[in-house]
Amino acid sequence: MQPIKQIEHDIKAIIDTCDQLIHTEKFDDLINFYTEDAILVIKPEMIARGREQIKSAFIKIAAYFDNSIKPIEGQMLYLVTGDTVLVLAQTFLEASQTATDKSDYAMERRATYIFRKVDGKWLCAIDNSYGTSLLDSL
């Protein structure tokens, strides 16, 4: 088993890569970092399931933000057990002023991500940029 610090480093590198792929809109590459059965919380009460739906969702999210979205991670906490990692992250979304003005959603979030090791690779199984604030919509 890998040392926890190495796992944290690997997961951070993957998240940084994914943030860059989102910003550059390389969604075909991006979905390779998700498990086949992954879920993406698009917004409260709306979830994409599987790589193709996730890709489609990211294309629509990019358009919503005038193709200017840039995710940036702040503080991160990693909870590691075996082949699973829960990441609690402070996530900031940057976008054009026009896009942020029209957005109904916070541009600073407390995200939760779950990664699972599949065939020796860390892949995102749950991508929830809203974190526990999803409870507010219940």
C-alpha cells in the first residue's frame, strides 16, 4: 500500500489536472479521470451519471459560464482508507464577469470528492462541488 502522503499528492495532482482540463474544455480527456459509474452533482437535485452524461454536463456548464470557467482549489483535507479517498476541498470558480453576474450559485464552495482506485489508477467516483450545502435544498 502507498504511503498516505503519496496518495494525497497523487489525488491533488489529479484534481489539478482535471481543473485545467475543465478550464481548457478538454472534456474527452477529463472523463478518463472518472469511474465508469461516476456521478457529478451538476446542481442541487440534478446529477449526471456515467462518463458520457458527465461529459455532456461539463459542456453545458462551460456554456453556462460563457466558456470562461476556471476551477481553483484552496485548502484540501484527504481522508484515506484502503482504495478510497474522501476529499474535502475549498473550491473557487472563476469566470467572466457576465457569467458570474448571471449565476444563481456560489462561486466559492466546500466540495466533496470521492476517489476510488480502479486497476491501479485513482479515479473520481463522486464529484460534488456543493458538498454538504446540498442539504440546504432538502
